[in-house]
Amino acid sequence: MIKIARLSKSFPDENHGDSVCVFNNFNLQIASKELLVIFGPSGCGKSTLLNIITGTESYDDGIINGLQDTKRIGFVSQHNSLLPWLKVIDNVAFGLKLQGVNKVQRQQAAHKLLEEMGLTRYSDFYPHQLSGGMSQLVSFARAVACRAEIMLMDEPFSSLDFIVRNKLQDTVLKIHKNWNLTTIFVTHQLDEALYLADRIVALSAGNPTKIISEFDTRGVKDKISEHFYHLQCQLLKCYQ
Amino acid sequence: MKSQSSLCNFLWRNSLIFALLGFWLVIGWLGWINEVFIPSLPEVVRNTFELLFTAGLWVHIFSSLSVILAGFSLSVFIAVPVGVIMGSYARVNSALQNFIELIRPISPLALYPLFIFLFGIGFMSKLAIVFWVSWIPLLFNTIAGVQRISERYLHIAKTLGATRTQMLIEIVFPAIIPWVITGMRLAMGSALLVIIAAEMIGSNRGIGFFILNASYTFKIVDLYGGIIVIAIIGILINAVFLMWEKRTQISSHRKIL
């Protein structure tokens, strides 16, 4: 379980010389193997929260428990972050290379994962030869390949069209289940949040950011059901 | 159809060269030029082939190329690591920048007498001048390459647990390769220019010396031959670096899906 307690984080405001408080006494718990969706408007601190968890962003105060080994954290950003000088297979194996895994083993692991994601035929492609959706899927494969236990996904499908996004959402659900991941998925797409999440945490837009509501959405997978629509309306109401 | 279009493209791209060569050929036939100063094109071509098939010119070509290669390699080994450090650490960059700006505009030819004084006439002084002219584009291109590495790559490496050394080897070096190769191409061009001049000022070997010697002994056809050889070497070096540059630069336009 990941436990974030009394988290505080401020950024200096370069325009006014003051500081902007993003989090003040922010608390959040993520259960093991849960798929938590953090939902909220742009600029509310969703990405900052993920960066704090990965350790690439510092925080002013608070405690984060449950992240003993940062090498077990996988990260997929909204931008294409594949290394353009590496083939798809080498991009997927990149995290393992950093962990010192030998070439044969990491290539095997990467091949297996590409197969599971239906990307085998692209293994010798370079990133510029892939579509946006494929690139994000390969980024996801790279994050999973490094034996991640915690997967952080920062609006990974925000720039993709509806059809591709739907397909990739299913892949996320499949990999999350098969690899026993604890996933934190950030999005501002209502349907995406409801479809993927075991639980949704809705964040406020104001500074500091607060949790305005939580929804248990386990089992809500039918996008055209009444229940799905009802939850969408409830989530929308939080921001009215 | 495709080969026809590539032939047309080739002819168009080299039209000015062909026009000038044609002009040279015609005025030679018509006898409009003084052949003492401007020999006819067929005579120059014939003589250049003759020079290339005698060991005499190759000694000078190898002499110039060996100095260029040595000075250029030295500048790569020094300028690239220094560029990486300067590009990575703003404080080191600010500490060295004024010094570099101070010495950068000094003409290498102005320093050549000093190099001769320090190292004597020969290989070392020429190596020094080639080094001097090569390190600048290499250093600046490397710094620019490091400073333009996408934050995304660094961020993703950090999240995957990369150490500082891994960051350098796996991210920084591969990312700056296109920049370094462009710097190498510019450096090589400058090195070729400066070595010819240096060999004319103080040397007893090299293409520059060969050309100057041809002018002193009034072998005008040899002089033209030397100039043509320089042009060919320049074109070949540039072509090799352009090919290398093209291979390393990633085209982001082609899609397969």
C-alpha cells in the first residue's frame, strides 16, 4: 500500500515573487493492486503528484510510505518519450539495461512483453515509424518490462483519438491485471476515468488542491450502461 | 521513370558547375584565353590524372590528410568531453565562456608563426593549427547538443532509476551524436582550409606547399591540378560526413500506420 500523508508542496511564483501552494496537508492511500484514477482539471497538480511519487520532484513536507524501491516504479507520460535512437525492442528493454540485466535476458523479456501487447511486428521499428498510439503502448511496455510493481500513467492517451484510446484502455486493464500492478492513472477524460478505475479520486482546481470526492467504480466497465452514465453525471456535478 | 527523374535532378543540381566547365572548354577551343595563365580544360584534366598516378602528389596528399586527421582527432577527444561538461553544468559554462570568447576570434593563421616558434616547422605546428581551427565548432555544437536534450528523455531515465553515469552514457552521448557530427563536418571543412594556407606559409610538404611550389616554378597546370585535388578531397570529406549526419538524424515524418 502507498500512503501519502500530510503532503505539502509549493512552487515559487515567478510573476508575483510569491509562492503557489499546490498541496497542503494532502492525504491519499492507494491499495496494493488497485487501479486508482486521479481525475481533475488541468493545472490542479496531478502530474506534480506523480512526479513526487517517482522522486523526480521534491516536496516540502509530509510522508510517503510504500515506495521502498523506486526502481520498481514505472512511468508513462502524456508525451512520446521513446528514445529515438533505439529500436522498439531496445526501448522496451531500456529499463532492464539500466538495472544491469544482461542482453539476452532483457531481449527475451522485451520480446515476451511485445508479444503480450501485440507489438511483435514492430520490434525492429524506430519510434519515428510508429503512430502516436503505438508509441504510447511501447512506452507502457518499457515501464512494465522493468519489473515495475507500481505504474504511474500521466494522461498517456490524451493526444489520441477515441478509437485508439479505447483499444489502449483495454490493454492497460489487461496488463494491470496480468502483471499484478498497482496503477495510478491520471486523466481529465470522464469516460476514461470511469472505465479504467477501481476507484476515482476527484481533485479540486483550487490552490491548494483538495480531494473533493471519491468514487468506487469497480465493475463499471459497460460504457453504454445507465450506471456508467449516472456515475459520469455524479462526477460532473463535483465540478459545478 | 525514377532513374530519369534522379538524372534530371543531378543535372539541375550541378548545372552551374557544368556551365562553368563548358564555358572553360569553349573559350579554350576558341583560343580566347592566354594558356600560360589559364590552360585549357582537357590539358588540366589530363595533367591532374597524371599527377594522381604519380607518387609525387600522393605524398603531399597523405601529408595534408595525416595532419588534418591527427589535429581533428585531438580536437574531438578534447572538445567533445569539455562540451558535455560545459553543456551539463551552467557554472562551469559561465566560468569558461568569457575565456573561450576571448580566444575564439584569434585567427589561426595569426597564431601559426607562434606555433612554428613553439613546435618548429613540420608536423606538430601544423597539427596545432588544425586543432585550433577544429575545436571551436566541435565545442559549440556539443554544448548546443547537450543543452537541447529533451527533458523527457532525462525524466524517463530518472524514473527508470538511471545513475548519473548511465544518464551520460545512455542518454547524453546518443542524443548529442547528430550535433557532434555536424560540428565534425564544420571542423573538417575549416581544417582543410587552414592546412592549405599553413602549408603555404611554413612547410616543405603538403598540398598547399605543392600548389605554392607549382606557382614559383611556373607549372601552372600543376597549380590547377592541386586546386582540383583540394576540391575533390573537400567534396569527399563533406559527402562522408553528410551521409553520417543523415544516418543519425531521425526523420519524424514517416508513418506506417
